[in-house]
Amino acid sequence: MLAMRGRDVISLKRKTPPASSSLQDHLRKLQASFASLPSKAGWKRTKRDSTSKTTAIIGTSTTLEKRYLRTTDAVDPSKVRNRATCVKAFAYLKGKWAAEQDYKYIGEQFKSLRQDIRVQSICDSLAIDVYEANARICLEVGDFSEFNQCQSCLRELYITNPRSENKFEFWAYRILYATALEDTKTVLQEQVEYANTRAKDAMVRLALDIAYACRAENYVKFFTLLKQCTYYGKLILHKTKWALRFKAITLMLKAYSPAKFPVQKLIKILNFSSEKAVRLWLNHIRVIQKDGYILCKESQKTIRSPRFKVRREGQNGVTHNVL
């Protein structure tokens, strides 16, 4: 019993706290032990200087053509084209595209040029011109993945260069691209951002109106507005246009059944170039026609969804994300 009490008394005894001087010595020893840890363990003491700034890389290469390679290690300035060479390479690539239209080659060269511009932190008019030209070429061949990369970078470049000439043009393309992807959230975000700028631009306003018409499936308004769209805007909405045409003819067959509907009227309503083009499309989706009229009741049983041609891997150099 006494032994138990002794143990209890001993366990309840408090240790006297160390003096402040000994505590400071202990902290110093701890810091010294962390400083002496080997570098293999990944511990490295570095002095941070808040005033120090990272210096941008300045390329020294003067080669016009260069293959695109992903940067995994530190960038070698001798393999990066300087700004003057980038200007020459850009002019060379524009001429090459106009003469040969070889996207497999041009796509890789533009990607390499964009990389050289990015690693040197070039954010002036040269960068904007390169990305805009590359984006337009991507739209011409239907490479929407690369187009999306270009327009995303352009959005950042326009922030640092607010007076850019084509700022609103590519803003409109961004809205149309979101419309083609049925990305309502992005369209609404762009609308709010446009309203906050208090700017008035016809192309952006047209793009927003097209987005609303497409979402509401108002095909009459959509095709009326599509006529006012630019060449590149129509390329973005190419598949959307055909999808909405099919929805429109499906609704019209139900609305006018069992009556007949004149084929001639579809030229204006669905924005076709000629009656021949309308007839070819109606034959493709198996809509029954007779004496210049659509047989609405009979066509409801035979109509089928259009089949879009899927571009094969590597065709025209386009390898992914084709709308």
C-alpha cells in the first residue's frame, strides 16, 4: 500500500520548466539540425528575396522552321527563336499556308512558334497576330481543339492589350464555340462579362442572339441571324446548323401533317443555297417528296437522323476534337 502511494506521489510530481535561456539554446540546436540535413532527403534551405524577379528567357536561335517538342526540362535559349526570328517565321508560315495548304506541317510549325513566344513571355501585338492567324487556320480545317487553345490564350492577351483590333471578333467566336458545344454556363458568363464592360459591338451582340435562338430552338430566328454571321463564325456553327435543320423539319412534319408542304419554302426558312441543295438533303434524311411538295404524314415514318462524316485520325493533320 505504501509502495503504491509512493508511485502515485512520484507520478504526480511536476517537472520544473527549463529556464528561458536553456529553451532558446534548445531551439537553436533544433534549427541547426534542420539546416544540416542532407540534400538527398530533399531538404534545402533557401533564402527568399521578395525583391528578386524571374528574368524572361531570350532566345538566340535564328532558324525559321522548327519541329514542336514538349518542354520537359529547363528551356535552352539556343533552341528558342528570338523575337526578330519569330517575326520572320510568322511571315514565312503565312505564305506557306497560302501556297500549299498543308495543315499537318503548318499546324506543327505554328505550335512550335507559339511555344517560342510563350517561353519568352512575349505578350505584345506579335503574339496576338500569331494566335489569331493560327485560330483562323484551325477553323478552316476544323481542328477545334487547337482553336480552343488559341482562343483561350487570346483571351489573356487581350487583357494585357485591351485596344487590340480583333478583340471583339474573337470574343464573338468564343460565344459561338460555347454555343456549338451546348455550354450554356459559358455563354451566360460571357454575357455577364460583356454587360459589365458596357461595350457595344455588333459581332458580340449577334453571337449572343444566335446563342439564345439556338438554346430556344427557334430555327427561324437562328437561320435569319446566321446569314449575318462572318465566314469563320459559320464554320464554328457548321454542325449546329445541320442539327437544327433536322429538328426544324421534324417539327414541321408534325405541325403540317397530314397536309403537304412546298419544298421551295425551305430555301428561305432553313437558309439553303438552292432548291437542289434542299432536295439532296431531304433525300438524305429520307423525307418523301412529290411534285415539289413534302408529304408530311408519310415522311414521319421514314425520316431518319442525318449521319455526319467523322474525320479519320490524322486526316488533314487534325487528330482530335472535331465538331
